[in-house]
Amino acid sequence: MAQHNQLGKTGEERAAEYLISKGYIIRDINWRSGKMELDIVAYRDKTLVVVEVKTRKNNEFLRPEEAVTLRKIKNIIQATDAYIRMFDIPFDIRFDIITLVGENEDFQIEHIEDAFLPPLNCR
């Protein structure tokens, strides 16, 4: 596995551990439907929380949350719609971003709740 892929996988694992420590129930990690993917789908307080995880070694060029572009948001919204339909989810939905910056599993973690709302036009 390429080093950047391993860093991302490790970041997702640490993000899931972080969420669990904060009382979230993890429903899925790396859920896929076709080409669509959701990094983490969790549940807490009658809310389905879709979490985009961004892991970087440092902030030199771009803060991790800045990599969540409008195109990425639209893809997350479409994947979330598929998830909701597949599992008939009756909960409120929230979109969060968790950023992890660091190396060798020594990460600074930031949890951005309600990081974005679905755009009015997702097509």
C-alpha cells in the first residue's frame, strides 16, 4: 500500500476511535455504493453523522479541511442519499469533518461539527 494511502487508513481508524470515545456509535467505515464512498457513518443523539476524514502529515500547503471542495461535498451528499435510501434511515443528518495532522500515529485531531450543509443543487 502506498504511504499516503496508509496514512489515510490510519487517520480513519484514529477518527473512528476518537468518535467512539466521544459517545458515537460507528455504523460504517468506508461504506461504498458503486463509486461513491462515505469515510465514516456514525450515530449519536438521534442524529446520523456522516464524517469526512482528512489526514495530512503537516499543514504546509493546505489545511486538511480545505481539501473538502464543493465537488467532494456533492459526492458525499449523493452517497449519503444512497445510504439513507438503502437503510431507510429516519434520523436527522449532520455532516462533520475530522482532520488529523501528524505522523507516526501522533495526530492532532480536530472535529468540525456541522462542517457543511447540502448545497441546494447537488447535480
